[in-house]
Amino acid sequence: MPGENLSRDEAHERGRLLSVDGYDVALDVRSAVRHDGAAEAQTFRSLTTIRFRCAEPGAATFADLLAPSVTSVTLNGRALDVASVFDGTRIALDGLAAENTLVVDAQCAYSRTGEGLHRFVDPEDGEVYLYTQYEPADARRVFANFEQPDLKAPFTFEVTAPEGWRVLSNGEQEGAAEGGRHRFATTRPISTYITAVVAGPYHYVSDSYRRTFEDGSELEIPLGALCRKGLAKHFDAEDIFTVTKQGLDFFHDHFDYPYPFGKYDQAFVPEYNLGAMENPGCVTFREEFIFRGKVTDASYEGRANVILHEMAHMWFGDLVTMQWWDDLWLKESFADFMGAFSLVESTRFRDGWITFANRRKSWAYRADQLPSTHPVTADIRDLEDAKLNFDGITYAKGAAVLKQLVAYAGQNAFLEGARRYFKRHAYGNTRLTDLLSVLEETSGRDMAAWSRAWLETAGVNSLTPQVTYDAQDRITELSILQEAAASHPELRPHRVAVGLYRRRSGDTALTRYAHVEVDVTGAHTVVSELTGIERPELILVNDEDLTYCKIRFDEGSLATLRARLGDLADPLARALCWAALWGLTRDGLMPARDYLDLVLRFAGRETDIGVLQSLHGQARTALEHYSAPGRRESAGRELAEGAVRELRLAEPGSDHQLAWARHFASVASAETDLQLLRGLLDGTAKIDGLDVDQELRWTFLEPLVSHGVVDEAGIAAELARDDTASGKRYQVRCLAARPSAEVKARAWADVVESDALSNALVEATISGFAQLGQRELLAPYAPRYFEMIERVWRERSIEIGMAVVRGLFPYWQVEQRTLDAADAWLTEHAAAAPALRRLVSEERDDLARALRAQACDEAAAARP
């Protein structure tokens, strides 16, 4: 058998043969807790009964199961020889009847990698916490099943757990637990990857949502929110419930389909690989969304957006599910768009579209310029392809394209299409054509042509204004030039707004004085409505961020931004300009020194905290990767000096002060910088209003460790202050950050040569190891990287494999020889796993981009 990497063709054939009537899954996880000094348990019992039909009696197929051992397999009352039918990944089934019952009794493994049933031991109190995470295909690590999204079925879960534990699943618990046994109501038909179990001594808070509909019917949804006991003192469940209720109101208002899955629990769980997962009735989130210290409002906005994104999935993904992973966008793009839409329309975060333009689309633009770019609706051959397709195109580009669709078709037509889609396909599976047909009905637009342009081709277009003026400084012609990369030459129809900005008499602010919406088609589109308008200082194509494109500028507009970016009054327009300038820097069209100069001069005037934090991250990337090596040290000093200046100028206690403090720590390297950080830690230095809480202490400690100012004893002392799971992760990261060859060798071995670390500690070790200020120490690991990645990919889980391949790519060595080594590996390993080759090619592309940007920055040194 081919093993665990299920192909699309295999899934199609199995889907043609089978219909699944139901699952009964009984898990016994009492082994999760050690007793009387016994060794740590590795496995738990999983007993699964599957009732299914076969369209061709006598045919053969297989069930999926990844388990260390199987006790028994029974098909239609006939005991099968386990050694003959189970190969570690699949159970062979032949001689199927028209109606079948399969019973599988197995010992499944607890996970340390966040895949399957993850087991976490809290170092603070020794308590054990369990949760499941399956997407795209890890339910088979917990129970036997047919692991593909189109074989939906009702599920009934029963979990036997240690006495006193709280246990949750998709359905509501039926009655009180007896002897630690919890039985849950049977679900509506759902896919295997969104089933869920959460178990442990979780802290739990309850609430409820009530809704009366226009016809007089009423709906009540029990709400729950839970986290580890150690985080209970930080848990702001009230805010979580507020956003949850606002979201449920929004989706009921717009979808005209009541929430279909009964209760709504939200579990914040440890060592989670993702942001969150849309398991119906039992949504899981990474516990970092519980804030242990002061964070900026951008963090609260980000959490609210994720809550709403997952809620949108209850309809887009859970109620109606894609047939196969090619159409993953049918749920992720919609959830990403609806998350932002509902955030802006229903919560206090009214500037959510600024965050969308500045952060989500930045992710999309990067992904769409990689060699692995793909259409929004992708060609997914197998599960490894699917795993890598949870990317910036499927999420953020798809969402941006949907925002363009709303501008193209109209909001009312779009939402009416969604309503028809839910009612037509409830509890079923769909393809692209199913969605397009309802949108064509409601909008009257040619969705097939729109889909070909936006969903079935890859790449991002550039839109550049071209303008001429007469002797009276009035526009004689303003046109938009549309361009595409040679590798993806598709030109698309864009519905865009063009804004003209200038200063008014006696005012320094740049404000919009003319605005028009236009359909851009082909390479050259004249905007006739703006002919005769007085000369602007800034022309902003894609004003209001209606379409998905790279924004470029004419020479006059670019000069305005260089001189007066901080005077641009509208925060969305300013965010779009910042994003466009960053795009120019990434593309090697603007020297990194110019971008850093803009940050130094204008970031302190940025009012939107999310944009400011993005600028800080981009400035650091420009410094460490895009700056000419000979200028990196002086540019770093300038950036740190600017950060200290803005830190001292910021309003005491404000979000901006906190953001500048964190940015300062990330770029601090000079002796005076490190002295200030140390003083802030030990209390000998003060900045009015800056509360150096535990989270900020770790932020300040890491640069001190990486520069050799604080040693292992200092790290241990900090852990003693914060002896928690979070503190342990910070400690591991700091230990790996020390500037020592011995330390680097140990960290490398812990990640590459051993599988003893959990997923969270692998991530922490890699983050500490790859300190960009330690290039000489890390240089020997560049060749070792290419020697080990194929073995690691083969031997480790895909989640850990992805973390290692991405995290240890020698990006700290931005040199031609590193690029040559990556090219040599890709040439010599043409037969390597396609998913592994994709990861390496993506990292290689980022490296090549950095080299081009450095060359641009070098060339700028020679200009007059």
C-alpha cells in the first residue's frame, strides 16, 4: 500500500464506492495520567465502529489508521487477521457487502507534535491536558476512519477519562459522567478532520447566546470558554464571549441559516501548531491568545478576528465542505474575508480593513511571488500537497479576491449567493462550480470569466498611474498601466478606486480631494473622469483597497511620499502607501536604506498600532536581510537610536510605548542599548509609564543573552520568577540563543538528531538558535542543513519536518554560496518528496530576493 500520503485519485475512488452512515468512537485516556511512579504512558485505547454502505458489493477498499498496534479488526462479524490487513497506516478491507460494519480496537499514540491527540504536562503543577488537532488528515491517529472530507457522517463519541476531568467533544455531553465515562450527543454529518476531543482539568467559564428570529422562533446556544488552570488568572472570558455574541448576531443577520451545531465551546490549548481550528461546537485556539501581560490593542483585534474567522467556518467549511483539498479556498478564503468583514461591522474594531490591507494581504503578496505560487483553487494531488496549501494564497489572497468580488458583483448579491449556497448544500460537499452557479444567479455577472481570471490563475498584477499635465497644472490624461510577471502573464479585470491627494491652503495634511471608481481591463485603462482635475501631490491607485494588486507610484507621488508620508491624513490610505513602499523594497526597486529612513522619520507619527507593529517587523527584515552588509551595523545603530527616541516620546502607558519598547529590544546591539535593557530589567532604569511585566522581561532578556551579557544562571533566575509552561518555552529559547559554539551544537542536536522535544520546544529552540547577529557562529550549519533535511523529512512528522526545514534554512548567511548550495540541492534531489522540494524552493527564493535587495542597497551607496 502507498502508506499515509493519501492521493486524490484514491480518495475519489473510495468516495465513489462508499457512503458512511455513522461512527461510534470510544476512547479511554485514563493512561494519560501516571500512577504510583509508573512510566509515562505512550498509548491509549481507541475502539471504533463504522457503519457504511458500498455501491459495488464484493469490492475492496481500505480504512485509515496510524497506530502503534491494533488488537482486532472485525468486518461484518468476521475477524480479520491483523498482521495481514494492517500495515501501520491502512486497514485493507475486501469482500464488502452492500451494508457493512467495521470494528477496530487499537492502541493509538499520544502526540508530542500537536498532530492527533496531543498530551501536555504542565510543568507548573504537573497536571495533564489533552486536545485533538486533525486537519487535514490526523483523525486517523486517534480512531480508524475514512479520512477524506467528502465522506461525511454523524459521530458519537464516548471518552473515559480520569475522574474529575472536564471532557468536551463536538456534541453536548449526555448526562453526568459515571466512572469517568463521558458520552456525547451524536453530531450532524461532518467530516473526520473537524471532529474533536478536549480533556483535562481545564478551567471552564460558561455563558449563553439567545436569539429571537423574525418568525418568532427562538435559539439558545450554550457558550463555553476554557484554558489551563495555570492561565485562569489571565483569562478574560468576558471579552471572548462579547466578540462571540457579536459574531453570532452578525452571521445570523447575514446568512439566514441558524447556527447548526448546538453548543459553542472555545478551548485555548497548549503547544498548538495553528492559530485555531473550526471544530463545530468545540473550537480550539492556541493559548497564546490568553495574554499574560500587557499587549497592544492590535493583539485584541487579532484575537477577535480569529474568533470570527473560526465562527464563519461553522457555515463555510463545517455545514458545507469542499469535496477535496483542491477547493480548500471554499472555506478558508471565505472565513478570512468574513472574519474581517464581521470584525469591522459588528465589533469595536472598526479599522479592521486597515489590518487586512496591511497584514493579511502582505502575506498573500509574498506567497504569490514564490516559485510555489498557485491559483486560489489549486491542484492538490495528495495530503502532503494539502498540508502545504494552508498558505497566504488560500487564505489571504482568496479573501482579497472575495473583497474584489464584492466590489464587482455587489455586497447584496454576494450575501444572497452565500444564503442560497448554504440552503442548497447543507451537510454536503461542494466544488468551485457549485459556488459560482449561485453567485451568477444573484449577481447577473459572468462568474466563469471572473473565476478564470481570479481563481484559476496565479500571480499578482502591478497597477501604476501614468499622468500628464497641461500648462495650468491640470490633468490632461491619467491612465493605469497593468503589468504582470513573465512567469504568470495574466492581466485581470480590476474594480479599483483612484484617489487624488494634496495639501489644502494653510494645511500640512495630505487629504483626498478627488475620487473615482473604475474598471481596469487590459494593459492600459484611461480614467477619463479625472481629466481636467488640478495636479495632485499623490495619486493612489487602489484607494480604499478594493482589489488585489501591487500598488506602484508615478515619480511625483513617490517624491511626495518620501517627503511627506507622515502628513497623509487617512489611516487606510497611509497603510496602503506603507505596504506599497515595502513591496518596492522587497522587489529591489527601493534601497533598504531609503525604507529605513522612512521608518525613522515617519513611523513615530503612525496612529494605527497594527500598522506600526508591522513597520517594526519590516524594518527589522530590511536591516537584517536587505541592507548592504557593510552598512548593516550603522543602520542598526540608527534604528535602535530611533526606537529609543520614540520610546521616550510615546505617551506613558500607551500601546505605542509598548510597541516601541519591544522594537527597541529586537534591534538593540550597542553597549548603551544593552545597558538600558539591563537597567529596565533590574529596576535601575525607568521609563515613565512602561510596566516591565513578565512577558516584557523575557523580551528584554533575550537580546542580553544573545549578546553574552546574561548567562545561563541569569536565565535560570528568570525562570524561577516565571516557572510556568510559558516561562519554560522562553527559557529554552534563551538557552539556545547564547553566543557559544557548544550551545549551538547542542541546540542543533536537540532539534535535528532527537525527537524528544515537543512541537512547542522545537519551535522555541529553533528561534533561539537562528540569531541573525551570530552569523559567524552559525556559518558551519549551512552545509549541514542540506545534508540532513531529506532524512528529517522522512523520519519526522510533517509538522515537525516543516518547522525544521523552514526554521533552520541558513537564511542567516545571505550570500551567493548559500544560494548556490540551495540550487545544487534542488538539482541533485529532483526525486525528493515534492512537498520538501517546495519548502526548500520557497526559502531559496526568499534568499535570492534578499541578495537582489542587498545589491539595490549597495548601488544606492554610489548615487550622488
